[in-house]
Amino acid sequence: MKKLYLISLTIIFMFSGYSCRNKTGSNENKTVLTERIQYPVFIKSPYPDETDWWKENMEGSQREKFVNILLDAAFGGKVKAYDYMDNSLLSKAQIDNITNHKDTIRMVRAYPPYDEYDTIVVQKLERKDIHRITFLEEWYFDEKNFTMEKKVVGIAPAMTIYADSNEIKGYKPLFWIYLDDKYPLKNK
């Protein structure tokens, strides 16, 4: 019985030691290339007829699922959403304003006496218009094993903004969602 116990204990130690090993090598070989690098990635190609479907493009149902998960989590309060520009925590009212943004603009009547008047324009967020994601990542390089690791620490969905002519005017990031508790980092 004692022999069976010792064999079992030895097997447990062997498996626990194996499972805790880093597959790409030890952490001591890894160099932090950068704690923060940020870049936008298209998840729906602005050039669908000019490239292979998978370039700058996620498959449609996966893209919709991903966008819905991000937006539902932020709008439903499951995750904290932060202002894209200053990293301030957004309130429920500020998040709601993203879905139905109202602007007052001054217009001029097209007929005499050409009076000026104010009009309210409501811009409703269309999930189908989320075509880009900005990623914030940490990058690590293991020179000994010649491997690179990237850790996504933040995601910012961005909607496409169209001009009156229906041409793409630009992309508007909605907010940051951070996947790591140490973020948002304050500028050093």
C-alpha cells in the first residue's frame, strides 16, 4: 500500500511539473518588446472586390458575433468602457449616448429671407457599421526559441463614418474595453 502511495505521488509530481512548463521556453528568455502598441485592424474589408476575402476581413457571422459580444458587454454594464481619447471611465449615460448620439446643427433656409435655424440630428449606431477594431497589445520576444508572443490588453471597436455622398469619411472609435486589470495605464 505504501509503495502504491509513493508511485502515485511520484506520478502526480511528474505531471504537475510537466504541465507548469512554459511551452515556448522559460520566462527568463522573453524580452518585453513593448508594454503598449496600438494599431487598427479591419474586420470588414473596405476593398471586398480587390483582395482575397480573408484579407482585412473576418467571416461575416464571426464578425457579427464578436461585435455583438463587445457591444452587449459594454452597453449592458458587464465590462467597464473607457473613453477612447482620455481613458476616463464612461458612465451609463455616456455609453447610452454612443448608441443614439444627438447633435444640434445650425442650418440656413433655402428660400428668402434665408433665416438660420437649429435642427437636431440623431445618429444611431448601426452594428453593421463596425468595420474596424483597434488593438492595444503587449509584445514579448524569446530570442533563444525565436518565438514571439502578443497579449491583447485592450480592444476599441470603431464605426465607419460616411459622407453625404456615401463615401467613407473615416472611422470613429467608440470606447476602450480593457482585458487586463492593470489598464488603463496613465501616460508616463
